[in-house]
Amino acid sequence: MSEFFTTLKGFEGKVLTPTTWGPDEVNTPMIRHWIQTMGDTNPIYLDDDAARATGRDGAVAPALMAQVWTMRTFTDKMANNDPSQVWTDLIATLDGAGFTSVVATDSDFEFFTELRTGDRVSLTEVIEDISEEKKTGLGTGHFVTTLKTYRNGNDETVATQRWRTLRFKPKGGEEAGSRGSEKPSAKDEKAGPIPGLRPRPALNADNAFWFEAAKEHRLVIQRCSNCGTLRHPTGPMCGQCRSLDWDTVDASGRGIVYSFVVNHHPRIPGFEYPLVVATIELEEGTRLIANMTGIAPGDVEIGMPVELDWIDADPDLTLPAFRPAVREDS
């Protein structure tokens, strides 16, 4: 075991986030906002009678909101971004060894007690495991697993969450990273693509089919086989009827720019800057994030019609992009 890895393993078992109480009690307005955003129509979250019909004492909060009740406010985050000295030291140790990038990989929840309005929730987070060095599609790094425990005012465990992130050195990122930290000059703004591969998608059983279709220059949309609802991003369950059965339909490739941003830095290998990243609303109604092609950043407009293009980034990665739609009368 290397000296560096020994240092990392020394963080295991340490408290990353001391017990911290959420800023607000469980409350109906937040529940209402959440279920409307998620499209969850289960009546037990707002209707006491519906909840009692299921054997409960009254309306309960959605289980997945456990994390919501403990989120720090924006002002708190700005005042103190690191939750503890252990966190500060861990990140400094990883950064010092070149593991400066991070991506979330897993979130595994287990629920034990339901919450009702008026409950207060606390969070305690402990570093459970730090893996040995692993080679991944994104780069070489260490998986850091923490265990978050949510408790109510009676000290009952509401839920536990194993949260795993990968702290890694991007492939070819050392040179690009130092360049990306500098303010780009006017000359740099017109530079071509930064050499290197685009980041690899995190493939799993729920999204691999979508990327495989993209390699064939097919933009597909996941469809519930039970109720016919289209959905994107891809997922295992229909948000409308909770069915696990699904198939796909081919998208027309037409849509509009719903929103967009123009990225100038940090500069990542495989991309050309300035980089237009747009939310495209497809003709079918679903939305996806994609790059714009064939247009200057200053010419992109919200609501403009677009059509499908393809970026064959390398032999292993093809991604949909969108260009201004050709007018039928042109």
C-alpha cells in the first residue's frame, strides 16, 4: 500500500458532516412544490383521508424528499462551502495528488420511517470507504463512498444514503487543466478543438440503449409500453403510471431551442470553444441537452427551429447535436 493510499484510508470512519439539522420542518408547501415538479400524483402526500385509507395516521412526505429537508440554504453555502475540516482536508489531499475532478456515480437510498409535517430532520455523514486507484473511462481516480444518515426529532433513523463519487485525473487533463485555469485570450477564443477525447458517458442498464442507437445516427425516445408516455432522460420506470415496461420511438429530429448557454471555460479536451450547450425541445415534447453546430454563438436564439445533426466524436462515441433548421422555402 502506497503512502498516499494509506493517507486516504486514514479518512475512513471520520465524520464528514457533523449532525446538522435541516433549516425547516417538513411542510406542506414544499411537499406540494416537489410532487408537482416530479409529476407524482399519489394522494397520500397531501390528503389525510387518502393516507388513512392506506393505514397511515395522516398525510406523509415522499420518501425521496429526505434529502430535501436537510439541504443547506444558498446563503449558508456561500458563507461556508465545506461542511467540516475533515472535508477540507480530504479534498486538499486529493487535489494535491492531481485528483482534481469529480463526478457522482451512485446514490443508494434505504428508507425506514415516514415523515409527516412538523417533523425536523438531521443529517450525519461519515466516510465509509475510499477505493484503491481505479482506471475509468474518465481517467484514473479513487471512488469515495460516504454514508449519510437522516434522523427525525425522536432520533429514529428515517433513511440512509450511500453516496459515491469518483475523484479523478482527467485523461490528458494536466496540460488542458493548466490552460483552462487561464483567462482565454482573443486569439484563444477562435482556436480549434482542444486535442483529446470527449468525456465518456456513465453507461448503465437504463441508458446504454440510447447511446447504442446514437452510434447508428438514430435519436430515440424512451416510451412507456403501458400508457405511451415519452420520457427523457431515460429511466427504469414511467413517471406517470409506474410501469417498468418500455420501448422506444425514433424522434423526427426537429425541435426548437428551449434555452442555451455559451461556455468559454474551463476548457476540456475534445471540445471547441466558445461552446454552445442548448436545451432542445423536440417536436415530440421531450427535451435533451445537446451542442449546437453550424451557427455562431451570437446568432443562437431561444425559440429558433433546429434539426438533428451528429457529432462523431471518435470511433466509440457519437452524440446528437442540432443545427439551424433549413427553411422549406429556401
